[in-house]
Amino acid sequence: MDYNASFHISATGMTVEKMRLDVSAANLANIHTTAAPGTPLYQPLRVISRENPLSFSEQVGALDTIDGGGAQVVAVEPMNVPPTLVYEPGHPDADAKGFVSYPGINNTSEMMNMMSALRAYEANVVAMNAAKTMAQRTLEIGGQS
């Protein structure tokens, strides 16, 4: 039996979820950053991921095992959200009307995204550990004969 496919699928899932966690952390770290008027403001980021599909011939050849599959990060791209304007006339980055632009980051959605990524990462770890346990048990059975 080949357990490499199970390990590969779980590993690619953990890679995607780690990237989601990193991006959410970067967004939260920049939630209160400002920029002087006329300079670019931090744009919140998001991770675009897709399954890593098997071709038809790979699917037919993999009826008893799954080779490949898993997930992949396609891109990390900026979200097109408007900045949050806060009236702070004494701030050094305030515009002529006294408003300061902050990145349009939603704290609640970023925290929910982090929790979701953490749970999905943990699920992939559990799946990888289950495959490892199955492989060890198979070796134990094979060693007793």
C-alpha cells in the first residue's frame, strides 16, 4: 500500500491553511496603519485556493489509490475594499478635512478566517496522523507473519 498520496493531500491542505493564517495575521497587523494623503494605503489581502485536480487518465489509473490531488494556493491578491475614514484632525496623516484613512479591514471577519484556517489545519494534521497510524499498523501486521 502507498500512503504517500494521503500524506501529500494532507500536506497540501496544511500549506493552504497556513497561507490563509499568515494573510489574516498580516491584515490584522495592518488594521491601524495609515498613509499620508496621496500615498498608497495598505490593501487587505486574501488567499485564492483551488483543488489540485487529477486528469481523467490519472483518475482511471487511480481507482484503488489516489495519486496527487490535494489543494493549491493559486494567488494572494489584494481585496478591493474602500478605506475606513476616521475624523482625527490632529493626526499627521489627516487630509485637509481632518479625516485619516485606515485600511478597510473587518476585524471580525479576519478573526473568523483565522479560526477557520486553524480548524482546517488541525483537521489535516489529524488526517495525516490517521494515515501514519494505518501505515504503522500495516507494518506491524506484516511483521507478525
